Amino acid sequence: MKILKILAIALLALIAVSTAANATTTFLASDDFVGMSFWLISMGMLAATAFFFMEQANVSVQWRKSVNVAGLVTGIAFVHYMYIRGIWVETGDTPIIYRYIDWLITIPLQLIEFYLILAAVRKVESSMFWRILLGSLIMLVGGYLGQAGFINATLGFIISITGWIYILYEIFSGEAGKAAAKSGNKSLVMTFSALRMIVTIGWAIYPLGYIFGYLTDGIDANSLNVIYNLADFVNKIAFGVIVWSCAVANSSRR
Amino acid sequence: MKILKILAIALLALIAVSTAANATTTFLASDDFVGMSFWLISMGMLAATAFFFMEQANVSVQWRKSVNVAGLVTGIAFVHYMYIRGIWVETGDTPIIYRYIDWLITIPLQLIEFYLILAAVRKVESSMFWRILLGSLIMLVGGYLGQAGFINATLGFIISITGWIYILYEIFSGEAGKAAAKSGNKSLVMTFSALRMIVTIGWAIYPLGYIFGYLTDGIDANSLNVIYNLADFVNKIAFGVIVWSCAVANSSRR
Amino acid sequence: MKILKILAIALLALIAVSTAANATTTFLASDDFVGMSFWLISMGMLAATAFFFMEQANVSVQWRKSVNVAGLVTGIAFVHYMYIRGIWVETGDTPIIYRYIDWLITIPLQLIEFYLILAAVRKVESSMFWRILLGSLIMLVGGYLGQAGFINATLGFIISITGWIYILYEIFSGEAGKAAAKSGNKSLVMTFSALRMIVTIGWAIYPLGYIFGYLTDGIDANSLNVIYNLADFVNKIAFGVIVWSCAVANSSRR
Amino acid sequence: MKILKILAIALLALIAVSTAANATTTFLASDDFVGMSFWLISMGMLAATAFFFMEQANVSVQWRKSVNVAGLVTGIAFVHYMYIRGIWVETGDTPIIYRYIDWLITIPLQLIEFYLILAAVRKVESSMFWRILLGSLIMLVGGYLGQAGFINATLGFIISITGWIYILYEIFSGEAGKAAAKSGNKSLVMTFSALRMIVTIGWAIYPLGYIFGYLTDGIDANSLNVIYNLADFVNKIAFGVIVWSCAVANSSRR
Amino acid sequence: MKILKILAIALLALIAVSTAANATTTFLASDDFVGMSFWLISMGMLAATAFFFMEQANVSVQWRKSVNVAGLVTGIAFVHYMYIRGIWVETGDTPIIYRYIDWLITIPLQLIEFYLILAAVRKVESSMFWRILLGSLIMLVGGYLGQAGFINATLGFIISITGWIYILYEIFSGEAGKAAAKSGNKSLVMTFSALRMIVTIGWAIYPLGYIFGYLTDGIDANSLNVIYNLADFVNKIAFGVIVWSCAVANSSRR
């Protein structure tokens, strides 16, 4: 019995020690590639946010909204990446729900950018704003319901893809696309088509992640995280830098 | 006896372990809909606050107060939602007192907006300011006293409703309403009526919550929280966006 | 003996549990009126600070100092109320020393406001600045020495009251008072007399608190805290709002 | 043996309780004069930093650097006082190394102010900048090496004093002093001589502290801290206020 | 057995005590030279960041980007030094991965400065931007892969050096170098050559650190840290100050 008791007390001591050990393992190992990608993306988001918020004052007044919204997108992503990174460092896991919360705020904001940069150079009807917003919500809510298991995963995927295709239609052939083409502003047309490429190619990473990570299990969680992080680097920071360059180009012109 | 002792020590170990487990459960589960709504509303409030504070510098000087106050409303709501979210994630409970503290600061600020946006376009007497402030305090203090059990719940409800009705009277038929109608500023009239709709329809959620959550117990706490969160999204963020659009419309005109 | 040992271990478990319970009681109970008043005042101070710092850029340049100082007053008060609130929630106690530290910084700043708003509209001699500063230090140091027990409580009270009376003399009949009257600026005269009322009536709460709380024990600590919090709401936030309105009135005039 | 075991367990319980007690003693006692001086100086630094950073936008462009640097000095001091205060409240001790880290950043910045305010009104050669910087580094590194025990305490003192005397020479009789006298700017000459007085009389507190605290042990650590805190109040905040007044005086002139 | 049990319990008590002791050793010892260098560099980065962000508003609009990017560099470095410092104080270790994460963001930003300051005074082709960016990524990724052990250490070193040499070629003899020489802007030419010296001499510290710290083990980790910290002081803060001076010189000219 004595041994048992000592073991029990030793167990208690062990718990205390292992708690301390745990605290130590929250540091990144130098070959922890996934952790490093989380760290890079979060710091990049922070730097981008600071940059956009500082720079917005340096463009002409009708362009500031667009640069501010670019800053909101990276800022919100920064906050979420801090959470995701913390959970990853602590548990080695990255619940998809935090990415969905992030997307539910940042993706509508990004699509609103298409409306804002058009509205900065010519009159556009506000119904376009609502159609784009609706398309992004269908894409996101469908995906979330499917991944969280509220509805069938394949059904969720189909709903989500439908929303995305509608957005692509709107910005390529719909009113938004036509308005951009008709604006006659060379810098805007270039910006618009660069942003469109990001929404087409860069965003394709999300349905692909859905297919490989949830529908077919063809990819491990770590690779998926590195890919998502890299995609967000392009889709949020590069997206914002393009909006900002367009704002600078249209501000210095006058 | 040995077994008892080992059990007692095991209990101790269990407490330690369950503390760690508790810390783990503070992460959101991907099907935790209520938690997700808390997260979305708090991040939305943060983004809205940053946006209003950045944008206030881009409207003409007599409109900045209004946009600043919109930022204060979402900012204060952000701080409180961080507290409420933290308590909810930790305990699964959401004490109503934090919502009342939030309302006691944000609702008077929102009603002052009616006065501020009128004052930005025409001369208005300051007594209107005090009448609106008084109405909002009656509405809030009545509700708080009733829900905290200092006075009879039904009595509190009646006092609260009286304050709300008085506010509705003031902004529809009272001096504030008339002043808006007489301003001859199309954008202001539209804004004023949109804000009025929010105060009428959007705010109706609060007395309904009181009735279903406290007077009749006809709704569970979780649904109530999701409804309150959604209502606050409209009543605070959309409210602020409308004020901001009005400020932008009236700034670019000159 | 077994029972004793199990009791001892149970005691240990109880400590662990009660620590958790303690952590739970740091949430506000919905009928905790004192805690709510601490919460309201600290959030109000935060909102006021953000507002004054945002708005200072919107008044003309010689008035910005005054609005900035109003923001410093509420900002410093915010920091201290966060400390006081934390201690109160944790221990149910509110050491008076934190209030004195707050007052030692904010009250001189507020009295300097009388000098600053005069200096914004006419030339005033800087000796007035030093006389007001000296009066406020006598008032505060006397009160602190008496309440901390370094000197006799009644003596401290008398020294403190002397400082206050000197300040009242200076702003009513002294040079500051005369300078305001002679300025011929209607908005300044109104502001000056509103601020004077706050210093006369609003500040009377502090010596009354001293008498009832320390000299005669005629009031319980909780009521004293609620009264102090309410007084600070008027004496700091309303004070700042009045300074800000004066700055706005004098800025838009040109 | 039972008694021994119960005692041991009670000891364990005691440790837990005393930890809680410890946590309680981190609150300031109302007669804790040293703690109060740490609190006051840190809050004063915070307020000063906010003020200088807000106000820098309100002076003319060539003076903003000077006000910004004044804000950096109090800002860096604020951060360090938060650390020092925290350590003092927790342990009753205040390691001198934190003061030296603070001084190694803030004192060169302050001496650069002499160069900056000269450069704001007339052309000065940049070699003066480097000479002043060198003098301040000799003063600080000598003092640190002596107090940390890397070199003989008296030798460190002599090196440190030499650097200080060189600085005094430069700002009184050297080029900096002559440039100020020749500037013909009355407000600058007054400012320059006020700052000189602070560097001469106010800074004398540091070698005196070195003599009494380290060379002769003629003063206890608590009094030394109160004196250092008071000295920093004058040497950093009053220093910055003087720079700011000079900037305001030279801005409104045009 | 009693002794064993008491020992076991004493061990438990010891763990608790030593945890407290640990917490105490997180304070810097006054002769801890490495810790002091971490503290100085992090506080210096903070001050530099605040300064650049405050000052960017005071230079002409086409130079603000450059000053903002200087602030981003020191800001990102500040965040990472806080992490590195915390780990060092806690464990006496400084994982190189945090330095690489910092470099992966700050070094490309610094090299972009060469493009930005050229673009502020004359038209430059954007392909230069991409070439510099590519060179910096080769330098960093090569070094990281080698140090983390993904590839052979010597191979990593060679790849890294190749990237660095390409950058040197580009800014000395390549298009960037020629563009600067042709700009005919004296202040820009001086700035450009000062920055080039930093990239040539100051950055040489990193491959040297790689050689002595990883390839030959000829230097201890503490000295390496002090050298890296000093190098970053020059390579980031002095770099930024030079960019800022150039911006000020080119702004006041007009």
C-alpha cells in the first residue's frame, strides 16, 4: 500500500511537472514548418493592417474607404490567426470553426471592395452591393453547415460552390464586370482584373481544401493548414496591396 | 481505508486534470452555434469600431461627432461582448447584467445620434437632447430593476415600455420628427426614417426577450442569446453604417 | 485517524474547489449594484477618453490642448477605475489610496483647464496657473496625509478644505474669475460658470465622503463607493463634455 | 506520525493559502508611500506620453520631431516604470538594471533634444549631435559598469561624471550653447536655459544617488527610490513640457 | 515509510516553492549582459516604431510609404524581440526560428525600401521590385533550410550567400544602382549609399553568425545573441533613421 500511495503522490507531482513541461513545449521547434507558417501569416497580417491603416490617409478621400476595408480584412484575419496559432501551438489542432468565423466577416468585406472601387470612379447602383453580399453569404453558410455536420457534406459543398459561381458571374459578366469595363479608367480595369484572378484562382483553394480535407480525406491536416495559410497570404494581403496600389495610382493622377 | 485514501488522492488528481480539461473546452466546438454567434458579433463590433474611427476623419467636420459616436457605440459593445463571450465559453452562462451595462451606455449614445444628425444640418433646441436622454434612461432603468428583482418584473416591464414608447413618440411625431421633416435635406430624411425603423422594429427584440425570457420562460437561454446577438448586429452596426452613409452623402455634396 | 486524514485531504480539495468558486464569483451578480456602478463608470471613462481624443482634431488649434487635457483626465481615471473595479470584484474592498493617486493627477489637470480655456481666448499671466496648481496640491496632500494616518484626520481635513476654498476663491473672485468675466466671450463665460458649479457642488462630495466615511463613520463603504462613482461621472465626464462644447462653439464661430 | 502527516498536509494547505495572501499583498497599502510614488510616476508618464503624441500634430512641422522625442522619452520611461513598479509591488525590491536600461534609451534622446530644438530654428552642424550622443553614452556606460560590478565602483563613478561634465560644457560653453545664444530667438533662449538647468540641477540627483546608495550606503533603498521617482518626474515630464511650450510658442508666432 | 511519505509531500511543497522561485528569476540580474541587450533592443525597436509612425505624417506624401515601411520593419522586429526576450528570460535559450520568422518579413521589406525611395523621386520599372524580392527570399529560405536541418548546412549557406551577393549586385551595379546614380538628387544618392553600406557591412554579421555559430561552433550562443542584437540595432533602427532623414530632406526642400 505504501508504494501505491507514494505512486499516487508522485503522480500528483508528475502532473505539476508536466504542466510546466507543457508550458515549455509551447515554444516553436526550429523544424516546425506548420507552426512557422502560422507565425508568418499572423505577423504578415499585422504588418499589412498597420500599413493599410497608416496609408489610407495618404490617398484621396473617395479611395480611403477601400484601403480601410483592406485593413479591416487583414486586421480581422490577424485576430483570428492569433487564436488559431495559439490553439495550434498548444494542442496541435486547428478547429475549422475559427476559419469560418474569419471568412464570414472578411470574405463579404472583400467582395464589397469590388463595389467600393467601382463606386470610387463612377456611379453604380447599390443593388449590385446586395447581390454580391448575398452570393458570399450563400457560399459561406453552405460550406459551414456542411463542415459542421448540420447538413449533408456534399449538399453543403454544392450550395457553397453555387454561391461562388454566382460571384464569379457577377464580377466577370454581370453588372459589376460591365461597369468596370465601361469606366474607361485604365488603372481600375487592371486592378479589377487582378482582383478577379485572385477570386477565381486564389479562392479555388477553399473548395479544394473542402474536397480533399472533408469529402475524400486525401490530404493530411498539416499540409492543409500550410496551404490555407499560403492562400490567405495571397488572398488577403496581396488583395489589399492591389486595392491600395489602385488607390495610390488614382490619387496621384490628380 | 486504503481505497478511500487513494480515491481521495485520485479525486485531487482529477480536479487538476479536469482543470486542464476545462481549459481545453474553452475552445469552440465546430457545431457550437451560440458560441459562434458571440464570436461573430464581437469581431464584427471590433471591425465596425475600427472602420468608424478611421472614417470619421474623411467626412466634413460637423458630421464627425456623429460618426465618432457610432464608433463609441460599437466599441463599448465590443468590450462587453468580449466579457460576455469569455463568460459564455467558460461557464455556458451569460449574465444579463453585462448586457444592461452595455445598454446603459450605448442606447443613450444611439438616441443622442438623432439629435446630433439633426444638429449637423439645422439648428435644434437642446431640450430635445435631454428629453430623448430621459426617455432612454426610463426604458433602461425600469428594465434593469425588473430583471434584477429590485422591483416586480411586470412593473419593471411596464416602466421600460413607457420609456420606449415616449422615445418613439419623440422621433416620429415629436419635435425631433418634425425637425427632420422640415430640414429639406433628402439624404437626412431617408437616414432619419431608416434609423427610426431600427428603433421601432429592431429594438422590439429587447422587450420581446424580456417577455419570453423572464415573464413567461417561453424561450431557452441559448436561442435568446442568438437572437440578442443578431439584433445587436443590426441595431448597432447597421445603425452606425446608416449614420456614416448619411455623413458621407452630406460631405461629398459640398 | 482515517477520518482526520480524509478530512484534511478533503480540505485541500475544498481549497482547490473554492479557488475555482472564487474565480466564478468574479463575475458580477445581476443585483450587485456597487459592482455595476464600477463597471459603468469605467466604461463611461473609456468612451469619454476615446471621444475626446478623436474630437480634439476637430476643434481649432488653440482649443485642442483643452480637449486633450479633458481626455487625459478621463483616461487616467479609466486606468484607475479598472484597478479599483478589479480589486472590488476580487476582494469586495476598495482601498482609498487608488482614488488619491487618481486625484493627484486628474484634479490638478482639471484645474489647469480653467487656465487653458482662458488662455485660448485672451492673454493671461502664468502666475495664475501656479496658484491654482498649488491650491489643488494643498487640497489633495492634506486629505491624503489625514486619511492614510500620517497626520491627525481632522487636521488633514482642515488643510484639505483650505486648499479647496482657495481654489473656489481664485475661480470666483480671484484673477481667473475676473479674466473670464472680462473676456466678453459669451460661450466662454457660460462654460466657465458651468465648470465653477461642478467644482463647487460636484467636488463637495469628496469632503462629505471624508466626513461621513472617515471622521464620523456615518455611511457604509458600499454607499460611499456608489456616491463617489456617480460624483466622478459628473465631475470628470460632464466636466470634459462642457470643455469640449466650449471648444466646438468657439471653433465653428470662425 | 498522524500528527506529522496532518502537519505536512496542513503545510501544503498553508502554502496554497499564503499564495492567495501574497496575491492580496500585491495591492497597495494606503500608507505605502514608496509604492504610491511608483504609481504616480508611471501614471504621470502615461499621461505625458499621450499628451505629447496628441499635441505634436498641433505645432508647426519642423517642431514636431522635438515633441515626438519628448513623447518617446516619457513613453519609454512609462514602460520601464510599469516593470519596476510591478517588481516593487511583488518583491519590495527595485533592481537598478531597469533604471539603467531606461536611461540608456531616454537620456541620449533627451540630449538629442538640444540638437533638435536648435536645428528647428537655425542651421547647426551635425557633429554637435554626435558629440552630445557620445558624452551621454560615456556617462551611462561608466555608471552601469561600476554599479553592476564589472569595474571598480569609484572608477565607474569617475567615468560617468566625466561624461556628464562634458555634456554640461557642450550645452553651456560649447557650440550648442553658442548656437542657442546666437539664434536671436527669445523663446528658444529661455527654453534652452530652462533645459540646461534641468540637466545641471535635476540630473545631479543621479550621481548623488550613486554616491549615497552605492559608494557610501548613506541612504536606504526606499528613500532613494522616492527621490529617483521625483527626479524623473521633473527630468522627464517637466523637460518635455518645456520643449512642448517652446514648440507652441514658435508655432503660433507665424 | 513515514519519512518517505513526508519526503514525498515535502517534494510536492518544494515544487510549489520552486515555481515561485522560478517566477522570481524571471527578473533580470544586474550583471546579466545578454538579457540587458535583449531589453535594450526591444525597447529601442518600440521607440523607433512609434517615432516612424508619428513622423510619417510630417513628410511629403510620396515619401510616407518609405517611412511607414521603416516603421513596419522595427514594429515587426519589436514583436519578435518581445517573444525572444521572454523565452530567453524564462529558459536562457533563444530558438533561431523566431529570428528567421522576423527576417522573412523584415528583410524583404527593407529591400523594398530601395525600390520605394527610388520610386519617390523618379520613374522606375517594377521588375526591379520583383528581382530584389526574389534575391532576399533565396537568401532567407536557403539559410533557414540549412539551419533547421532540412538540407545540408553548407549547401544552405551557399544558397543563402548567393542570394545576398545577387542583392549586392543589384543595388551596386544593377539597375537600382544605376537609377540612383542617375537621379541627380544629392540627398538620395547619399542615402542610397548609406543604406548600401548597411546591407554590405551590417548584414555580413548574419552569414558570419551562421559560420561561427552553426558551421564551426566557434562562438558561444550568448556572444552570438549580443552580436545579433547589436547588428539589428544598426541594421533596422539606423536603416530606418537614414530613410527618414532622406524623406525629411526631400520634403522640406519644396
